[in-house]
Amino acid sequence: MPVNSFEDEVFLTGIDSNVLKRIFSFARPHRKWIFFFLLIILVTTVTDAAMVYINKIMIDQAVIPGDLRKVIGFLELYGVMIVFQAFSVFGFIYLAGLISEKISFDLRQKMFDHLQTLSLSYYTVTPVGWIMSRVNSDSVRISDLISWGLIDSAFSTFNILIATVFMMIINWKLALVVVFFFPIMVYIGWQFRKRILKEYREVRRLNSKVTGAFIENISGVKVVKSFQREERNLKEFNQLSQPMFRSAYRAARWNALFLPSIQLISSIILAIIIWSSDWQVSGGLMTIGGIQAFVNYTLSMMWPVQDLARVYGELQQSIASGERIFSLLDTTPSIQDRDDAYEPEHFCGEIEFDHVNFFYDDGDRRNVLTDFSLKVNHGEMIALVGSTGGGKSTIVNLTARFYEPKSGEIRICGRDYREYTMESIQSRIGMVLQTPYLFSGTIRENLRYGRLDATNKEIEQAAVKVGADDFIRKFPNQYEEQVGEGGSLLSVGQKQLISLGRAVLADPEIFIMDEATSSVDTLTEHLIQVGMERMLEGRTSFVIAHRLSTIRRADRILLIEDGKIAEEGSHKELLRLRGKYYHLYTSQFREEKEQESSGTII
């Protein structure tokens, strides 16, 4: 899906039965709870209507005749029914909350599980705000529809039907008058909700953009402050939020007009009942209690119409949310295991690129790698250098099978690596990235991320190997020290050493370092280099380097330009060649010497 489609994505369907079925399929595992839930609602509604009818009998048989003993008897019965109703109301509200949380949990779990299966390419074109809106807002909307929406629709439907039955028992002719006006109320409610829904859909569309802006500004707060972009960002955010405000305001205005319209029709019905009450009572067709009960039943039918119209609107919004969620769940990974893929018992580090062509699926179909061929022997250290955009990261991403060649073949141990399962390849590859990422928790937990069954002793040994143990021991809590969100409580160098220790603990057959030393000081760089030498010994490795001084010991250095190998050889061989690598290295060496002499390098 193109990037722009996430910004412009709007679902304008009505009641799509297929989407509705899929939404309610999430209720199927909890159908036992839903059955009891509906049963309790039915009992509550019948009890509520029966109390109105008992009140009619009390007025006619006890209050008007002045029989105090009967009045007390009715009040006692009334009290018992109120207590019973209180328990039933507690029951269905409790079950609604339970069902809502269970469905919300199931939805989030299903989406999270599916997100783990999607290929890296999905995340390169999908905004984080879009994903978060699906996982949070849309999942809540669907769970609320199945639980609280079911409460309101069931309660409203039962209330209208049961109230109609009791009115028919009291006076069927007058009941027909009320029933005549009922479709008019429903129609008006539906028209209002249709207009409200239109505005709410616009709010939902804009909400993804606003959420994305929030996430970007919070995540990049250091950059925002360093460039003093606060005021400009506030203006841009205002431009995003103003249209959302206007749509929400229009929806609120329609909402404000909706209730008075329903009340107006209800008032007309009540006026007819009151106008006819004189001759109804005098003609013996109705009692005073019957008139009072009719008024109560009519009033009790007003809010169900409002609720049904509201639930209808929410139903359409939930269908839009469902479509967005299902668009995520229906996304298939761009890279999948073949049916006959297998996990090899032994895995060697021999890798070969055979006439590989590759481009990213972002609309620009120009090749990043063109007819690229390379053979890497087991245990060989390959350094990749060159200008940004030349294809260095693409080579290692293809090696890790985050992407697959558009044409050509990549072989591991002499076999097309698509014959292996992705897990068997990626579980044997260790990566240390330019920007290290740590998860919230302790240092020990982040190191253990490399191998979950590692003992505390193995974790600490891995930290010692990469030179991280010294600074870890200086923390008050040592290995139990909290790293903060994304490792925010540690320096970049400390995070990089921990991520290197994490990779060491995983003990991979193939190792990838993507400019792992470009963001650290020279002292930390030296520690990382020492850790690398221990780590890379006997392993096939790819090292993307910005500082060329870190790759002098590489078995082969490849200078990548425009998706091809421009120069290849050891450090000494390339210097003797006096080509592009020579000029790149000597100019960088001079810059470092000048910085050292001026005191800018620590």
C-alpha cells in the first residue's frame, strides 16, 4: 500500500454484512457469557415494565379506594422488585464490562501477534500512528459495540416490545396511536445519526494524522528543542487539529438538535393521551392508573429510540473501525516461508549473492542493487563502505532475509536461502545497529533478550567480553539498573555496548554491524572494537563502517556505489590501488588528525 494511502484512507461503507459478521465473530468464544448477559437484560426489562403495571394496579385498587393495607402490601412487593432489579442491573453491567475487556484483549492480542509476522517492508511504509490507532482506538470501539452496544440495543428493543405488550393489555386502541408515531421517531433518529456519523468519520480520519503528529513530536523532542521548532510545530499541529475540531463541533450540534426533536414527538403523543383521558375514564375504557401507566410506558419508549439511533451510528463507525482493523489483519507478509521450507541441522556461514537485482516497493522501482554478485566464505569479515544510498544496508537486509531479491539468488551453504525457514536464518544472525534500541526494564533483561534461557553468569560473561561490565558495575543497582524507555537513562555508547553484549549472548553464526560505532566517542569505539574482535572470530560477518579506521582488519573491504562493487580488496591492497577507497581513507584520516590537534576529539 502506498504511503499516501494511509493519510487519505477513509472507509465510507454503510452496513457491510461481511464486516459485521467478522466483527461479531470475536464474540463467538464468549457466547456463553453473552447468553447470560442477554437473559439478564430481558429479566431486567420485564421487571421494569411489570413495576409500572403494578403501580397502575396499586393506584386503581389501593390508592383511589384509600385502602392503606393494600397500599402497604403493594409497596412491599415494589420494594422486593427494586432489590431484585438492582441485582439484575449489576449483573448485566458486570457482564458487559467483562465481555468488553475479553474482546478488547482478544483483538489486541490478535493484532499484536499478526504484526510480529509482517515483513520489515510493511513497517517502512506504514506510519506508527496508523498502527497505534488500530490497536488502541479501533479495538476499543469494536469491543464496546459488542458489549455496551449490545446492552443498549437489546435493552431498547426489549423495552419497546414489552412496553407495547403492556399498553395493548391496558388499551389496544390507544396503544396503536403510540405505535403509529414510533416509526416516525425512528426515522428522525436515523436521519440525525446519518449526519452525525458523517462528521464523526471525518474526525476518525483526522485522528490518525493527529496521533501520528503527537508520536513524532514526542519521539523527536530533542531535535524539536535543539532547532527551536516548538512554535512552528504548534502552528502545524493547529492546522491538523482545527479541521478535526470543526467536524467534532458539527457532530455535537447535530447531537444537540437530536434530543429535542424526539422529545417534541413524545410530547405530541402525551398530549393525545392526556386529551383522550377524560372521555376514556368517563367511558370506563381506562382507569386513572391506566392513564398514568400509559404515560410512563410512552416516556420509557423515548430513550430507547435515542439509544437505537445512537447504536446504529456507532455500528457504522464500528464497521469503519472493523474495516481498518481487518485491513491490517488481512495484510500478508511480503516474505513468507515456502511450504517445503525446512530448518537445517547445521548452518555454515558461506553466503553467495548471484546476480541479484533489488528495488524497494515504495513506488520508485529503480534498482538499489543491480546484477550484484558476491561470495563470502565461512568466517570471513566483509566490510562495506561507500556513500549513503549506495546499497550497503540493502545488502545486509537481504542477507538477514528482511527482504528478498527481485531476481537472482542468495545462497547460504550452497542452497537458495528461500529453501530454509526465515526463523532458521534470522535466529542465526546477530545484528548491532547504528542506533541502538533497548527495551524498558533492567540492563540484565535487555542483555537476556539475546537468549532468553541464558543464566545470570552467562549474561555477565557476555558483558565482560564486550567491555560493558565495568560501567554496569558502577551503577547503584548494577545489572538490575533500569534503562528507561528506549534506553533513555543511558548514554549512546552504553546502549551500544549493551546491544553488542546482547548479540554476543545470542552466539550467532553470522554477524552484522551496521555503522555501530558512528555515534559513539573514540573511547567507546575502542571498547566496541575490542568486543567485535572477540565476537567476530570464526564467524562470517558484515560490517558497515563510517569510520574507516575500524575496518582495517577486515578480510575484504567492498566499496559500494550505485548498487555495485566499485572496489574490492584488503585495506592494504586498496591503499596500494590508490583509487576511491584510498582518497576516502586519506581524507578522513586527515580530518581526524586535524580534529585531534584542535582538541575536538576526546
